[in-house]
Amino acid sequence: MGSAPSADFFHPLSADDPAVVGGYRLAAVLGSGGMGKVYLSHTPGGRPIAIKVIRPEFSEDPEFRRRFQQEVRAAERVQGLYTAPVIDSDTEGARPWLATAYVPGPSLAHAVARHGALPVRSVLLLTVGVAEALHVIHGAGIVHRDLKPANVLLASDGPRVIDFGIARAADSTALTSTGVSVGTPAFMAPEQASAGTVTPATDVFALGQIAAFSAIGASVFGDGPSHAVLYRIVHEDPDLSALPEQLRPVVTRCLSRDPADRSSLTEIIELCNAASEAPLRQGEDWLPRDVAGSITERLRLPAPAPTPTPAPTPTEVSPQPPAQAPAPPGYTPTEMAAAAPTQTAPAPGAVPTGYRTPPPLAQPSYPQPSYPQPSYAPGHSTPPPFHTQAFVPGPSGPPRPKRTGLIVIGAVAAAVVGLVVLGSLLPDGSDKGGGGKDGGGKASGTSQKQPDPQPVSYQGIEVPQNHQLMFADNPPRPAEEPTGAGVLYGHADLIYYRDTLFGDEKFGTTNGKLVLLNNSEKGSLETCRAVTRFTEKIGLDQLTDGSQVCVLSKAGHIALATFRGRSGVKEETRFITVDLTVWRNAEAAAKN
């Protein structure tokens, strides 16, 4: 979130834009991206904020909503000096949104496009600031996974990293699997581009690319189609010929192809300090004068639109259910997102019910003896935010006379009709056995949960290269699957193919999600329903005899594929052998 990467960075609201989001009046459009649209708004005290409203396509995806809620809760714990903190959100409404502090500065992408490469001192200060931001982000259990110049804003006192972890919510959803792009291929790490593997070291690789981009003014892996750039990232070395000599130790350590060889964040900061002729201190002069001028321009904010009438309107976003409990009195530093504001715009001088002051920011101390690798288990440390419902007064005027008689007659008639309808729904008590063991003809008012389907097992299925299996077939028979340029087509539940882009063999799906089970995880229907380490392809080098892979088909089938090895020397004769256990329509049974 933050300023849009264009010269005209404040755009007026259009007819399709909401006027109010969560009680915050919108003033302008800041930009839009793969996941949503970003708006400028203000707190009651006049502080500007940026509000991202998620696209309807993502909002309708249940898996996205679940992940988005997890990532927002984790992002609320990130309170570093070089991040834009999350101050409010609503993950349950019709259109999920989150609000962060507004950063009055251009993105690194916009600054380089408009003013060219940055001087070495600015690059070192930028790298140190982003490294500290990543230290705090990783400490909260988040991997950014979409760190790029557009997600680094240049403020007067240092850089700000935005949108940390939010891209994970869109991974492996039905929308992204059909072609909507969220990540940025030019700034991916090799393991992310080839196998979808993401760790804190993935962000370190992106940091090296950002440092080089800011110093050179271009990507070190070149331009062109995404698949060509990804190929160079995986198989070729970066072009550092134009990189200033002082920056080479930092960038080369970040861009190691093996994640284990990349520097820790603490080491990166130490390398930056060693490369600087003077101690690195963030200040008002850390940016060139022409770039700093862009910050001044972004301080002249547009005023919010006129205040609407108190009644809710169709342009409002995310109407809230009535509050189930009163909001906690006062704010404490450990508090997460407070109650979301009501949809009615606040009166002048009033405070929206959901706004809270962001917690104080803490600067991590450096250097440290070692950089701790945090665990990344999802979860919440506090309850979700309370939401309140705005009170809408009724029409004014003298009271109307009471129609008590009509009300009583209407209530009696409604009760009679209800009893007749209820009686028609109850089972006939004249069935054999007198209505059950107790003879009372009692009917159950609750529906029975549909039992899980019985598993069907198939042993030793031989799948030739570039062939697919469909779980609805009984038995599943390999059929040829069209492929080309490393791209899969069709709707294969399970496929074995050679990736022509990266030159390796893959075990994948184009019609669902895969999870490679650990040795400690027992393959079962319950396990496959519970695991969430989703991917769409697994390299054959990751599989050994007995490796188990859960496959969740979009058609609702769940399968456990046990890898039994690969045969054949020549490409045209290669095949893999798998044992397959299929629970057909298992997803439908789980939802009943």
C-alpha cells in the first residue's frame, strides 16, 4: 500500500469505487494491483492512511479468505521502523480490506523509472533499512515472498516495506491457478521459480535484486517475457557488470543460487556498513534531491469527499454484524486489531468506532551473534477484532396509533400456518415400529453428516511422460496430456511431465493442489484434509520410493499417490509407477 507508481499519484474516485470502507471516508485512489485497489483515507485526527480493498474474485474464494485472515493477523504483529504497520482490517465482510499507515513517498520502482539509479550511499541505506524490515517480518513468522521495487516505498527517513506476506493468501487458490498473476517473476528466487519453495532466504535473494536494481536502474536478470526471465534466474548468473564495486560483496552474497549460501540479514547489514565510507545513519538527506521532491508532492493530500447521510448506502463496503461483546476498554501495546468501524461515515470531529492508534515501533538492535530462524506456524495470539453495527434512526414525526388487534390476529395466523408447515415436514408416525424404540414417533430435527466415501486403491499404475490421470475414471488410465514450453494445459488431476522451460521432470496437477507429506505424516484422508503446504508441482528429485503425495482435485476428489520409482532411459520411453488410493467426492462429504 501507499502511493501509486505514476506521476499522477492521486486519482479521483470513480462511480465503481466505494465512498466508505469500514467507516473511513475515501479521498482518492492510490493505485491498483493483482489483488485489489488501494485508496487514500484519513483518521478522525487527520492522519492519512492507505486502505486496500480486495478484488471480488478473491473475496469469493474460501481458501483465499482463510489465508488472508491468517496473514492479516500475522501482519498486525509487525511493528518495525521500516514497515507500514497494519492499523485496522476486516477479513469477514463481503469485501475484505486492511488499512496501513500512509507513506508519503514514491515506490522504488517509480523513483528509478523517473529519476534513474540511486547513488551508492542511498543504496546502502536502502539495503540496511529493508534488511531491518525483513528481520522484523521474519520474526513475526512471515515470509514476504513478493519483495520487489513496487513494494518498497521511499520515505523521508528511510525505506518502508509494504504488503508483507499478503501474496501468500492468493497462492494455490482457484483464481491464481486459472491465470491471475500475483507475484513478480523478475524478482523471484530460483527455488521459488522452479519448485515454488519459499523460505526467509527467498526474501534475501529478492533483497539482493532490489539493491542491484536501485544501483543500476535495471534488473540484473534482464527484461523480456516472464518465462525467459525465470529461465535466466534458475540457470544463469546475474549480470553485475554495471554494479558499483562497493556493492558487489553485498549483492553477490544475496544472489547465491543455493539458499544455504546466502547471507543472513545481520551479515548483510554488517557488509553494508563495511562498504560505506562513513557510518550509515538514516536522515533527511538519505535520498537525492529530485527523489526527495517527490515526497513533498505527496504531502499535498486531497480532501475527503463530502460526508454522506448517516444511513448506509449501496456504495459502502463490508457491512458488519452486530457486536457480540463490548470492545475492551482502552488500548494496550499487545492489542491486535481493534473493533472495525461501522459503515456509517463519522460526523465531523467524531472518532470511528474501529480506529486505534498503532502500537509504538521498536528498532531491532544489531549486530547479533546469529540471526534466529523463526517458526512459521499460523495462529492468532489475540481474539479477532470486534465489530459494531451502526444505529440508524427511524423516521421522524408524530407517533402512529398502535394497531394492537391487528398485530394479535396476525401473530395467531402466523402461528397456525407455521404449525401446519411443521407438521407436513415431520415423518409419518404410522410407520412400522411405532416411530422408533421409544414408540413416541420422535423425529430428528438435525441432518445427519454424510459419511466419508470408501477408499478405492489401485496398485502399480504406470504413467508415461506427459500423460495424466483423472480420479473420476475407474480405474484411472493414463491419457496423453498436451504440454508446451513448460506450460500445462487441460485439467489433469495428476500428471507426470518434463518441464521444457527448466529441463527437469515434474509430478504435478492442473486441476487441484498437491502436498508432499513428511516422513512423520501418515497418508490418510484425515491427513490430506488437514495439510496446507499446497503446491501445483513437485520435482521428481524430491521423491523417493515410498514418498506420499496428497492430491486435492477441484472436482472434490482426494487421492493419496505413493511414488514407486521411475523407469526408462530415453525421454520418449520414461514412465513413473504410482500406487493410488482415491476417495471420490470426499470434499463434498467433508462440507455436509
